[in-house]
Amino acid sequence: MADVRPSVSIFEQIRLVAALRWRILRNNLRKKNNRLDLIGLIFTGVFASVLVVGLSFAFYAGAYAFISQGRFEWMALLFWGIFLFWQLFPVFVAGFGANFEFRTLLRFPLSLHAFYVIGLAYGFADFSALASVSWLLAMTAGATVAKPGVLPAMLLIVAIFMLLNVTIERLIGSWLERLLARRRTRELFLGLFVLSMVSLNFLSPLMQRYGASVRLAFLHLFPYVAWFPPSLAGRALAAVIRLEPAGFLLSAALLLVYLVLFSALLWRRFAAQYRGEELSETAAPARAAVRPAMAKDDGPDRLSLLSPQVAAIVRKEFRYLTRNGLAYFTLLMPPLLILIFSMNFAGRHPTVGGKGVPAEMFFPGMMAYLILILMAPAYNSFAYEGRGIQAYFTAPVRFRDVFLGKNLMLVAILSLEIALSLAMLTWRVGLPSAHMLVATCAAIIFTVVGQLTIANWSSITFPRRMEFGQMRGQRQSGMAVLVAFGSQILMGGISAVILFTGNWTGNPWLPAEAFVFLAAVAVGGYFASLDALSKLAEKKKEVLIEALCR
């Protein structure tokens, strides 16, 4: 007689997978780096929770005011705010959410239903989902305090709205994953996305000029917006308060239709993954074309002033830069940001405020902002090495030369970007006085070189692997983020105090002299730290290989 084993229920499968994930997380915390990463994430979560709690009070007050004052239709504005945040925020910070590949679940004997439920539940682990749920609960509390009888209907509407939002978010993420399966497509998409986000800063001057016509066009489109889920949620709540059961049933039924439709689409996507859909960048096999041997180039080497090891690292970093299509777009960011901020806050006719910021303040402020943006990748400089990190430990090269090559490439990029930004500032705002220009340039050297030493230490101690053009799971180490944040605050605070000493003492050249001295000290400290960091890299060999090769 055959041994017939009872099938495991969906809830038991989910419980087993959740227990496995918890055990994996607990075992990973045995490593020091993972514990430090968790501490960094906790600190980041604390700062984020302050924003969430503050906005929760705002949603509570808004719901209470709209219900108590009889402006029931205005509740749709709150639903629209949550809906847009829930769907758009994960695209802005795609690496901040739950970093987990759902295909790894297929190694377990899960049913399709359990795979779907787990995939949907992971949508609630994103920051956008947690924040949105908190705001929906705050709205429910505010509406209930204003009118207690609305609680059952509000709970039903909020529950449907939450399920609909998490379903749409998971569906959009799955579609984007399929669409952006190839690196070049990802880079093109990300580049266009970054440029479109930056172009939003031009809305303020455009709205001032064409605001009236835009409002008229929006009013013509407003009736069509009423059939979208956030408007339907607001209309359903207003119908309940006005004791209109037909209107409530119609709006709730349409919300359920949306939920069923998007759930069916999400089921189809998850079913394709469950059946073994493989998204790969590997090209189909083809016969390799015979290429003629390249002639030996006996021309002058532009990097002949550097040692062969450092020159090789610089060339490799340059090729990494040219391979990363997104980098082409990010290199355009600093001059574009200068143009945007100068249009809004400086120049002869700023769009924000009646009087523009003088060049004496605008110039050092913009330089500090650009360094804040451009220095961030230095704190994880081995992010794109992958398995190539092993070559550094086998090749006849010291980590001193590796750091010199990487830092030289970063300094070259910074110099180019600052030169372009300086030209843009000269055109839009004008240069500051001579003593402020010299002080700012010396402060740039002090800030950049001073941070390079800390960034090199952070790259060894808290490495995190990243992929070119990847969206999901691209998150820096939590401790690396804290180190970068603390370093920027420390360097910025020191520079700000020194810049103001010229006004306090009446000596305008005192900041320039102080920064020249600090820049010389920072350069000397940087070169003195290279040997110590080389020894540290040898000690952290296993940490680097494990973090970057998995």
C-alpha cells in the first residue's frame, strides 16, 4: 500500500517560509558587518519614522477637518496623496525596500497560491507601504473622531484601498523587472527618469508664466480623474456619510473591480515566474567573428607620469565609467542643478523670493551641495568590482595603488564637474570676491581630500555589491550611509565656521589662509593613511571577497 502523505496547507507553507527567513536573518546577524548594517538601518528608520509620524498627525487633522466641516469630497485628496506616494516612492528609492529575490522561493515545494500570497505580503515590507498604512490608519482615526458612525465603512474602504495599492505596486515592480531585464535598457530608463525628475524643478517658473492655462486644462480633465481608485474611495466615504447606499455600493463595487483586475494581472505575472521564467542578459550563442590583430600603439602614454599599477587602475575606472550609461546622465546633473537653483534663488530675476541670494553666499553653498552629491559613491568604491576584487589580492599590486587610482579618477571627475559648474555660476550669477573665491577653492580641496581618507576606510570596512543600472536591491550599507552622513556634516560644519570667521574678525582673507593650511594637512594625512589602509585591506580580505563575490 502506497504511503499517502497529507498535503501541507497554504498557511503552513507561509509559516515555514517565514520561519526560514527569520532564521536566515538571525544567523546573518552573527557577523559583525551585518550587525553594523542593521544598526545603520535602524538609525535611518528612526529618522524616517519622524517624517511618517509627523505626516500621520497631518492626515489625522485633515480627515477630522474635512468630515467635521462637511467637506466630504475633499477626502479624495488625502487618498490621492497616499496613492501617488505608494506607487511613485518605490521607484525613487528602489533599493530601500525588501531586498529579496522571489525566484529563490521556487527551490521549496510551494504551491502557486502560497507563492502569490508571499509575493504580495512582501509588498507591505516596503517603506512606502508601511508609511501609507500608518497614514490610512491616521485618516481612519480622524474620521472616526469626527463622526463615529463612519468607522465600519471607513475600515472596509481602507482595507480595499490597501490591497489595491499593494497589488498595483507589486505589478508595476514586476513589469519593470521584465522590461528592464537588460542593462542598456535599465540605464536608458534610469537616465530618462533622472532627467525627468530634475526637469520638475522648472515647473515653478513655467507655472508662473503659464499657470492660468494649465489650471483650465486641469479643470477640463478633472471629471475623468473621478473614476480612478483614490477618487472612488473618497466618493464611497462621502456616500456613507450622506446615507446614500446606492452611491456607496457603486463606488465600492468599482474599487473591487479594480482590485480583481489588477490581481488577475499580478497572478499572471507571478504564475510566469512560478513556471520558471528566466530574465537574463546573456546573449544567444553565436559564432565569434574573427577580428584582425590590432597594431601595436607606440604613441605617447598620457598616464606616463603615474606608476604602471596606478595607471592601470585609472584606465579600468575610466572603462567602468564608459560602461555605465547612467553615469553619462549624472555627469550632466551638477551644471543643470546650478542652472535650476540660479533661476529660482539667484541672479537678477529669481522666481522664488523678491531678492536673489548674493554671490558671496550662493557660490560656496552650491559648491558644498555639489560635493555632497558627487562624493557619495566614494564611500563604497568597490561596489562594482564583483568577483574582480579577487584580482587585487592575486595581482602584483598594492592596495595603496588601487586607492590612488580610484581616487585620482574621482578627483578628475570632480574637477571637471566643478569647472563646468563654475562656468555656469559665472554666467548666471557672477563670481564672488577674490578672498571668497580662494577660500572656497581651498575649502573644496580640504573637504574632498579629507573625505577620501574616510571614504577609503568605509569602502574596506562596509562593502556592498551593486550592479550597473540595477534598480531593485541597490542599497548602500547602513553603516556606510551613516559614515558618509557624519563626514559630510563634520566637514560642512568646520567649513561653515571658518567661512564666517572672516566676518567675525574683520579679516576677509583669514578663511582663505585657514583653508590653505587645512588643505595641506588633509593632503598629508591622505598620503600617510594609504599604507595603513593597505594593511587593513589585507586584514579585511575575507570580508571584501564575501560581500562582493556572492
